[in-house]
Amino acid sequence: MAELFSVRIPFSEHLEKWEDAALPDKYDHNCFEYIAQPTEEEFRKAILYQKAKGASFLKLEGNEPLEETFGLEAGVTLTMYLSDQESDWIINEGISLRTPALPELEELEVKHFGALYGEDFSARNVRRLYEKLDFHGAYLGERLTGACYSFSADGFTCIDGLIVDNGHRNLRIATTILDRIRKAHPDEVLILHADSGDTPKEMYAKLGFEIIDRLYEYSCTDIRAFGISPTMH
């Protein structure tokens, strides 16, 4: 789905750049796709490219794991699709669903991702996406307890960024959000992205989502740590 947001440009023998000028803080749509193991020189040039743009992060992604990760944090994102749109799910009838207000969404994102990506990055990231994508918020009373975003194209609806507040787990909040989205798109293929290291993937499997792809990701949200300058060789 990166094609919805980004354009691919040649970069080096082993790296291609996915780039979206409209979402400069969104590393999911500003990354280097590796075709084979990048060299140390290619990695250095990627860092310098990001620094020249004023970007603070770097992300490499590909379909196979890297042998040399250059000290980047490694992760795997699963792409899953819903094989049975008609299955019955148990939802929480006490949850109301609506588009969350941006300040509430920022607060939830920073609470959950601030320690990992930095509070400023997390807030800017969701601000960039808010005007472009469909956000879904789950409320218990007037409190935002969970959220995600989705986008649709060519018969597919993709769900990403699903989070549930730590103090409101095991209340079927995620299932209730997903149920609303699938009912709003009954004739489309529903897919979602999940972290392979998180337990929600097991919940998705119980709902009927099947793994169809794995994306290996290597990232850093503060490239100043590498200390690479244009004069280094």
C-alpha cells in the first residue's frame, strides 16, 4: 500500500527510496527498500541523504532479513487478511465509535509510542496522518480508549496503527473497532498490519485473519547517534 502515498526513486545498487514529501515525518512511507544486503557505503549515503533532508529517522525494509543490520532496531510487520467476512464476532456494545478529536488522539499516541519514537515525533506523526486518513476512535463514556486508521483503494481496505489504552485491555475494544470497519466495507478485502512480536496478532488470528506476507524492518528514529558526516569514507 506504500504506492498510495509514496514514489520510488533509484538510490543505489541495493537500495530504493520510498518517499512522500507530504508525509515527511511518517517513516512508514519514507524508507529505503533493500533488494539485497546494502554495503556500508550505501548505508552511510542513506544516513547522509536523510540528514540533508532534515529528517531525523532512517528505515530499511525488505522481504528477507539482513545479515548486517548496522545497529538498527529490527522488527517484522505481518500483513494479514480477513478470510471470512461473515464470521460472528463478540463486540462490546457499551463502546461508542466516532472519529477521535486530534488532541485526544495525540495524547493516546504519545502515551503508547512516545517512549519508543520520542514524544515530539509521535505527535507530529499522527498530525501528518490525521487529514489524510480515516481515523476510528473507541470511547467508553467520553474517554478515548482505542484507535486506528484505515484507507481504501482498488477493492482493498487497509487497517493500521491499532492501539488500545493499557488501562482498558480485555474489553473487546479492538474487536469492536475492527467490526465497524469490516461492516463499513463489506465488498472489499480487509487487510491489516501487525507487529510479529506483539500478542494482538493472536487475537487477529482468532477473528479469522491469516498471514499473507512478512516485512523485515530496521529503523532508527534519531540518526544523530551514528555521527556520520559528509567527509567520512
